[in-house]
Amino acid sequence: MSSNPNKRIIIAGGVAGGMSCATRLRRLSEHTPITVLERGPYISYANCGIPYALSGVIPTDDALHVQTPEKITAWFNVDVKTNTELVSIDRENKTVLVHDRISGQKDIMPYDKLVLALGAEPITPRGIEGGDGEHVFHLTTLADLDSIREYIKAKGAKTVAVIGGAFIGLEAAENLRLLGLQVSVIERLSHIFPPADADMVYPLEKELNAHGVNLVTDAAVTKILPNEVELASGQQVPAELVIMAAGVRARIDIPKAAGLQAGKTGLAVNEFMQTSDPDVYAVGDMVETPNMLLRGLDHPDKNKMLALAGPANRQGRLAADHICGKETRYRGNIGTWVCKVFGKAIGMTGLSSHQLDEIMGVEKGRHDWVTVHPVNHAGYYPGSCRLTVKIHFDLKNGKLLGGQVTGPENAGVDKQTDVLAVALTAGMTVEDLEHLELAYAPPFGSAKDAVNMAGFVAGNVLRGDVEIVHAADFAFETSKGRRKSLQDFFLLDVRSPKEFANGHIDGAVNIPLGDLRQRLDEVPKNKPILSYCQVGYRGYLGYRILKQDGYDAVNLDGGYRAVFEGGFDDGLKPVIKRWAPN
Amino acid sequence: MSSNPNKRIIIAGGVAGGMSCATRLRRLSEHTPITVLERGPYISYANCGIPYALSGVIPTDDALHVQTPEKITAWFNVDVKTNTELVSIDRENKTVLVHDRISGQKDIMPYDKLVLALGAEPITPRGIEGGDGEHVFHLTTLADLDSIREYIKAKGAKTVAVIGGAFIGLEAAENLRLLGLQVSVIERLSHIFPPADADMVYPLEKELNAHGVNLVTDAAVTKILPNEVELASGQQVPAELVIMAAGVRARIDIPKAAGLQAGKTGLAVNEFMQTSDPDVYAVGDMVETPNMLLRGLDHPDKNKMLALAGPANRQGRLAADHICGKETRYRGNIGTWVCKVFGKAIGMTGLSSHQLDEIMGVEKGRHDWVTVHPVNHAGYYPGSCRLTVKIHFDLKNGKLLGGQVTGPENAGVDKQTDVLAVALTAGMTVEDLEHLELAYAPPFGSAKDAVNMAGFVAGNVLRGDVEIVHAADFAFETSKGRRKSLQDFFLLDVRSPKEFANGHIDGAVNIPLGDLRQRLDEVPKNKPILSYCQVGYRGYLGYRILKQDGYDAVNLDGGYRAVFEGGFDDGLKPVIKRWAPN
């Protein structure tokens, strides 16, 4: 590249992927003419911060302007054209038609290499009437932010419906609630954060309720009226303001019109981020990239559009590398994310139970999961609290397949997610997790750290040292294809009488662990025993005593805490109808 | 094992490794007689929490009693004998002689398998006179805690000298300072936390000073007097109370007397934690285990005693597994740790610069490091602050060799250390770090996260996209065997005039990055250019401009921040005499 400094590079899109590409290109090639086209008035702004600017958690919008066109030009000598839209691509003549949204002028610009970073746009789901109402907003751009603010101020709106219960929807809900509005969140599927499992998101759903947010799941919006939103059920939800956060769609109309190949969800690219035309690259939310965990499988989600800032930034960098003759390959995604909802957080990496059920469904019993509730740091050091860590693994070889973590917002949910993400990327097994040497001091961790603990429990399952059942096994068909009934078991609660009195599974008998060896004659031999405690450990100890004394036993994964935190009642039935592998 | 339930197992030592072994044994083998001998009055207490109990940060000592003998007996049916000391081992007859420290009675107990978990004991360095004074204490047991408290109360001690500047010494110093005492820390070596590098611990040394702790390094104590401690320099340090935290020594006299093989620092064990006698196991602080990173090298530290709670716990578990016929191998250590010093924290995994210099010293130029100062989470989200991350890598193949992290105590120093620890365990390269998909949302991280950033910079060094120099290269012989002089360079400060005015390297010329392309004629072509900015990024951009325009240039690793945070003055000389690869 540096040998041919007269190549002209045009980058369409001036946020995340596009700007990463532009700045990397300049670093690698000082004298190549680089032009960035951005349809909006700003470049490189922090769109992830927009919900927090709405409430004032981020006190000024200025903070969101990560870079200005002036600074980019001064530092990187890149020609930044804001308010300039890509209209069409003429691949034969290697030109683009662009439209200046201020002057209205159209221009034809030649390129040697074209990088598309057009992003994704919010969708209005089909079947919703009134989605074009003046009180209906998205919350993805600085313009959206201004519009919503002005609307609230002008109309004195007091009620808002957020349509969509994933990242942007929930961040919007939290920040609108902080502004004092009466907030409803309407989610079409059975639970919020659909990629995660229902039992892991239930604590966050409770957190929303605790903060006065009205959460409605399994609910399709049919009509947006001036002051309400109407659901398929006929229910009306008050909404003087509507935030549409029901997903995004890759912006691929222009490249498709130019004959570039697209998949089901985004533009097709190779591992160097080249589209079907080797002189046209595409990066970020608009492209489909492979899921590393589905490699080798014939699965419809194998290549998928992924609206995450991290991959977008790295892809921009890789496209620049390849344009400059460096062959850095994109390795695919594992789908790592984290999100805060008021005082709680959830993180996830890899695949969840319901995703694995779907993917490995043809071969039942190939994967399992364990749930642990470790403390974030030594229990005796002030500020200690419990996390919930769920890891998924392959029963054939112990390979980690995914992990989910929930807990208080400042308790290291992000840390445990990251540890699992690195382990997953490295192809580690649950036994590798047992051996991880992690940083320990009382203010920061435990000698047996959270991920070690998850590894120990999963390792025990894998090696056959314990057989577990999940609360969900009683509510739904399990991944092993059978559904359990409480009636099949003698329910043994090995906690203290006080814990037992505070709530227990219907029909359970309380024999505290310390008494179990002396009271074994109270445990029947003609029925399998379901041993359980609060978080799973004493239940496991009870299991080991019983098993070695000839009883048929299982331990309840994650204990009673996993029952009430997972959204089940004391009959191990879903508290609310919406727990279901979807 | 379960097939022979009459084997008798004796475990000598009832904390960390010993109790992990006992409880795992019981889980695996319900009917095996297990006896735990503990010389002290308590088992399973949280010795890591002891310094914090001294100040009241941990408000009650009860919190430190993780398990009581009664609970262990009830839950695990283990015979716990506290105040019972191992006196000798008769391997031929497979018995141990034990001494009841209360009754004075001695007993002979037979064993089939013996597990030693005797731990380590604090040492008084040679050449210190008066180490047996009544005002000289260790701080490793609950008894020490009581004694120190009583002594302070009885004598009204107002001054204390802590001998030793590693974990326990610094935790002691912090908590004694919180009690209002006048505290001195005396470290024999050139800096605190000797395994880490001086430039990484300097911010923590400043933190000690900022909290009124008198830190004296490069200082050997020669004499402990009733009210002072005397140093080899003749200096006297006021000390009505002395805490001896100058290292520990494995408790191996008894096993050595029984003819068990020992290395230089601890008892020798195989990967199943068996000593030279296959019926005797040893775990925890008393054994030598291999450093995973020195595997295959002929290095004296290849097998070393390591006083860390995490490995001790895991080793206890492995010994139990092996006794019960499960072959789980100990994989070795990587030396991961974290420590808080007032409001700052430091974490480390793997090897540091000075350790690598020592190990790879015979082949100069085989390893290098980079320093980055990433934010803990999105800069625009409230509470953002900067970390310093230093990673070490092999210049031959890019393999990660170690990492060090410093920053404010609640800014995720532990998280970044853990991410690096997992990457190191997985054998990742710095290029693998570039591709890691970590959890991002504004309250938790950055789209290009801290470890990604370190990977990008190291990857650039590895691929030759940037040549860097370290501040230390000007002060000391570098790992590449050459020492640089400031006079050899044209010093180019590419920061803003305001930043320049706030402090800069002696003799530097300020050309802000945005002006550099227009003012290239001010940069000489006959001399190498040292480009630098605040944290390293703009310096790198300056480097790329210069390099591609035919200049001979280098970038200053970590920028000016690494200079003043690394303990160098504006002449790139050590601020204090003690920065030195030791």
C-alpha cells in the first residue's frame, strides 16, 4: 500500500468501524488519500452512552463527542465529510455517488478501495400500526436524544412505553425512569435479554419491577395510539411517548443494489472483511460474521449480524490492515456482552442453554450446565455479595460452551464474564477452569474463585461425581429429553431448620446436613432422593453421603437460591408463565 | 479408595490445603477414617484477613473463623484434633508421633496415607540483633493478632516499624496506619513488591507516602532496640512495636528428619502431590511446585515454594483425588496475585521485566514489554479512571510471558490481571489479545478494552510497525544489552502546549501532533527522533508520520505518564536511587 500512495480510499460511515478503519489506514499509510463520508452531523460519537445522557447520568452531551472532524483531520489528515450520504456504488467504474444533505448537491467520487461501515438501523416490527407517530422515537443517535428531550419538555409526557427488552430498550427504560417517567417495557418474547436464559434474567426482571418499571413480556404491540400502546391481548399500556427498541437491521440496501452478496442478516464478507467484490470491504453492524462456537456446524445462525461495538472496531482495523497488505484474519465472534439494569448487571459469553438446546437439539444429552452462587470476594471482607454464575459445557469432552453471570452492578459481573470469555476463546474445558490461577486477596476474590468453583462443580458432573437436576427440569422438557416430576423424588432439604422455615420446596423433609448421617433411617431407599440446600454445596455433600451409602440420589443445581432467583415457585413451577426454552 | 474404607488418613495441618484435602476426601470416600491435626487452637481460619481485623476494617474476629471443628465434624465426619502437633513421622511403621499441647500427652497414631499441610513460618532475617524482643511480632495467626492488639493497648505504642515490603508487610502497614500509628516500612530490596517491576510499584510507593507511611528501601535492619530499629546505614527508625514480615520459610524440618526429599525452598512433590514416599503427600506453602513459565528451562526458580492460598487449596483437593484413585495432575503455578495498598491496587501474573532479564539474560533481546494506560471503562461514563497495564512477551513468537496492572483500588485491577492470567495459562500470544472479545458496556469497559489495547501496542512492536524505547532504557542497561542516552535523540513532544507546560522531558521540543505534518522541516533528519506524548498514542501517531516520511524515529513506551508514574525525572533518570533491575 505504501508503495502506491495514490490509491484513493473512501470509507462510508464515520462511527466505530469506519473511524477505526480510517485511523488505522492513516497510521499504516501516511500518504494515501482517505475520505470518510458520514450521513449524520457527527463522527465517532459514543452512541453507547446516549441512554445515559438522557437521564443526566452522563451530565453533558459534549462528553459523547469522542472525536471531532477537526481533530481527525488534524491528527490523521483524513478528509471527513459529515452530512454526506452514500447514494449508490458503481463497481464497474469504481465510483460512488454521494449526496450532501445540507447543500443537496450530488457528486461522483472515484475510489480504489471502498470500505462500507453503514451500520444498522432500528426497525419497527411488522404488524404495528401507528409506528410513524410523532411521539415514537428511536434512541440511537444524538438527534434522537435531542428529539426525545424536546418532546418530553414540550408535551410534559409522563408515561412512556419502551418496545423491546434488550440492551437499548432496558438502558432507555432505566434512564427514563431516572427522569421520573412512568415506564413500561414491552417484550415480544418470553423474557428480557433474549439471548440469555430466563433463569438468569429473572433477577433483572425483578430489579426492573423493584424500580417501578412495568414489564410486559410475551406481548406483541399491535397499535400505537396517541396516549397508549395496544397489545395483541387487547391490553392498553399508557404511553404519551414511545421508544422503539425492537431490534436493528443491517443497512445493506445500497450494497445489495450494487450486486454485492448478502446473507440472511447482513452483507457477506470473508475473514479480511472483503465483500464479494475484493475492492469493497464492509465492517461493523452491517455485516454477517461467523460465530466461533458454531464453526463446523450446519446451523442457520452460523453467520450472523452482530451489533456490538468491540467487533466493529476490530473489523475496521482488520480491513485497514488488509488494504495495506497485512493479512490479519477476523476470527469470528463469541458474542460477549454485559449490561447494567439499575443496581444489577448481567453478562454473557458464548451460548446459553436455550441456544444450545436449539443447536444441539438433534442429539439430546450432549450438553449440560451448572449454576453456582460464589461470593465476589472473601465473605469476611466488607462489601462481599453473591454472584450467580452459570456455565454450559459439552458432556462429551468437557469443553466450555458459554457462560452467564448476574449480580450487583459493582460486584465484578464484567470480570467473571471476561474470564469466561477468554477461557472460551482458548477452547478450555471445565477442568481447565478448575486449575485457573486467578488473582486473590480478600478485597478482590476468593482462594477458590468464582470461575474455579463453577469449574469444580461442572468437573464433578462431567466425571460422574455428582448427578444434578435443574429446577427447569421440573417445569420443561429438558435438554436430555425427559421431564422430571417432583412426585418421583423424596425431597431432602439439608439446610438448617431456620432456613427451611424461610421457604422450601413443597413436600420437602428437613434433615440438616450435620444430622444426616445419624438420621439416614428416615430417608427411603425405594425412591430417588433429591438433595438440596441454599446454593448447592451442602446439597452436594448430602448427595455424596447418600450415594456412598447406597441411595439413589441427585443434587439440585444451584440449590434453593437458583429456584427463587430463577423464577420458580416452591413447587418448582415457573412463577410466571414465561420461562420457556424459546 | 471407597473399596477399602478402612484406610486411615492423617492430615497434619488444618488451614487452607489441609482442610481442602480433608473435605474433598470425605466427599469422595464416606467411610474412610480421617483425622486432622492442627497445632493451633483453630482450623480453617481466614489468615489472609488478619491484617484487616487489626484495624477493624473487618469488624469482628468471628468473621475470620470460616469453619469450626464442630461444624467440620458434623458436616464431614472428620476427627479434628486442635492444639495437636506433629512431632515426627515413622515411615517404616507408618505412624506419626503427636503431641497434645494442652495435656502434654504424646501419642502414636497409625496411618495408611499421610498428608502434610504444615505451611510456612515467618522468618527473622539473619544478621538482625534483637529479633526476639517482646515488642517484635509476626502477623500471620489469630494469636499474633491478639498479642499485637494487647501490646498496643498495654504499652500505648505510637510508632511501629514493619520489616518487609511485600503482601503481609504492606497490609500490616496500611491497617496499623488506619489505627493512627506512625508507621515505617523497611524493605531490604530496591522496591516494594519485589516480584513486580519498580516502575509498576512506584505509584504504590507514592500512595504509601501520601498516607503518611515512612518507606525506607534498600535498607537492611541490623538491630532491634526497645524503641527503635537500626539500619545498616546507621539510620534509626522509631519503633515501639516491630512487625516482622520479611518472608516465610517452608515448615519442612519434620519431613526432612523422616528422610523425605526436599528442594532448596520446600518439600519435593510430584504432580499428584506425593512426596518421595508415595504414601506421604504434601500440599500448600511447605512444598515446591513448578512454575509453568519456566518449564523446559534450566532455571533455579523452576521449582519454588509459593505462599499463595489458591494453589494451596487446589493442591489439597488434588492430593485427596489421588488418594482416592483419581489422577488429577497439578499443572504448576503462574504466580498470579493482587494486593491493595490504601486506595491503589497492583496485580501481577507470570513474569516481570527484571525476572525475564534474569531468566532470558543469556540471550539479550528475546523479550520486550509495552505499557498502556487505558481507562477502566468508557471515559464519558461517570467514575472512569486510568489503569496502567504492562505486558511482557517473547519477541520470537509473540507469546505472552507476564502482565502487571496498577490503578485505583476499585477500578478492576483484579479483572485485568485475571484476563491476563487466563490468556497466559492458555499460551496466548499478544496477537491473540488483540482479538479477544471482552464484555463491553459504558459502565464496565471499552469497545477496545484494556487488554486489547495492550495487545494492539505489543502486536505493533512485534510486527515492526513501531519501535519503542522505555524510560528505563535511559537509566539502566536494557534487556537488549544497550543503554540509551537522551543526547542521542531529538526529543519531540507531540502534546498540546498546555500539557508541555505542565512538565516535559528536558530538552524536548513541542510540536503538537496536529501541527506535525506542517512543521516537519523543524525536525532534523540527521538524528533519531524520540516521539512522545502523554500515554503513548499520539507519540505513536507522530512516529508513524515521521517514519513514513523517512525519519529515524522511536516512540516512548507509555508516554510521559509512564515517566512520572514509573519513578523517573524529566531527565529520564530514576527519581529515587532505587529503580534498578534487581
